Amino acid sequence: MKQIGKITAKIVCGSVMADIAMKTMQSKVPGAAAFSFERFEAMRIQGRVDKCVVKPSSLNPENIDVKLTGEFIVTNVETGEQFQSGTLYPMGSGMTEIMANAEPGSMFATRVFIAPSSKTVQGYAFDFESALEVKASDAVTRLGDAFLALPAPAKSAAKPTEPAAAKKK
């Protein structure tokens, strides 16, 4: 597993994204062949959030940028290559909006897809499916449930003994 400074779509599967963008642009030239592709799974991300920073986007103040710190692992589905980092920048507006509400201690597992989009210049957009999303308070509750699943302690017929009387000197 490769340690990296931050997890972004460009770092994990940038060559695929660049290829799609290039072919989309080339297909817009008069007389060029049309380009299309099917939605495909690009990466899988799993992790634990320690901190979430939300601020207005530097590119468009109407949007937000989200930076998560914690422990994250991402797998490039095409190559199988895995990356680990303490910083994650969510991909796409849907994932960004959901992750903007991540509480410290939250855990998640997400499948990230690249889908065709006529609304974007590059010709694609990110789509995702959450495989697991657990809020910190839910995680603590689950730990409590684990105790409830344990067998009750065996009851003893003997009564607890009284502490021995202090000896007089």
C-alpha cells in the first residue's frame, strides 16, 4: 500500500479522467467521431473521519470544498493499487455534500463511479454509492450492543463476604 499526502480523484485515477476529457473534447471538433462510455466503478474509499473542514470553494463561492482528516484507504478498481492517507478530498458534489456533515469518529465505505455527463466540460461526473456510513454516536451504541450480546455473568449462590473487621492493636 502506497502512502500519499492526500487522496484526490486526480491522484488515484487521473489518467482515466484525462483520457475521457481528451476524447470528449476531440469529439466536439466538427467531423470527429462521437465519443461515449458507460458508467464504471473507478475507486473504493474506506475510512474514519477525525475532522471535517468545510469552506466556500475557491473556484465557485456558491459551492463548498470539504477536507477530511483521519485515516483513509482508497483502491483504484482498474489497477488494484491501494493508497493510504490522513487527508481525503471527496469527489463530486453529491459526496462532498454528504461528507460535509461527517462527525468526528464517523466511519464510511464508498464506491466511486465515473459517469458520462453532458453538463460538464470534461464529459464526466462522479457518482457514488455508500456501502457503509456509521456516525460516531452509532459506533458507540454498537459497542454497547456488543456487551448486551455477551452471556450474563454466572450467579453465585454464596453471598458476598463482609470485609474483615479491622484488628485492634
